[in-house]
Amino acid sequence: MLYEMRVYRTVPGRLPALLKRFENTTLKLWDKHGIKQAGFWTTLIGESNQELTYLLQWESLADRERKWNGFMSDQAWITARAESEKDGPILANATNQILLPTAFSAVK
């Protein structure tokens, strides 16, 4: 099992729009494409309180490539993303890492 950690830093004041997009649109599309989330967090204490961090769970890199590419090219996602950004961009930047659990990890 692989995990992908994604950190989205929003444009100041746009975190609520990002959270709304995930809750109302993105998660439903992920279900459609078989994408499994392992958790979501906002930053309480840290460098910026305008961040959303989340983990995705993948069977393999090939599984990730197939499902993520399907989601990103889904016209429903393209339309919803554009609609959610009609008042301006939401993300200032985004980072991601693919994580492999260690032999002693509680998460496998």
C-alpha cells in the first residue's frame, strides 16, 4: 500500500472555498473513480493556517496513475473546478509526496 500526502496552501481567505469544493464535489468524483482518502487536516498550529493536508491511499503507482488521470480528465471535475474558481484562484501552491510505510508502521 502507498500513501500520497498532498498539501494545498490557499490564497488568503480562500480555504473555505477549497473545503466546500472537497465536501460538495471532489469527494463524490473520487468515489466515482475509486480514489480512497485516508484523512484530511487543516493546520491549527504551523507555518500557515491557510493549508489543507490530506492523504490518499493507493494499491500501487499504476493504480494511482490510472485513477488520478481518470479523475483529472473527468469533464465533471474540469467544470466544477472552473466554477469554484469563478471568484478567483483558490490555491497558491500545492505539494505532494508518495509515501511507503515502514515495516514498523501502524499504517500498512
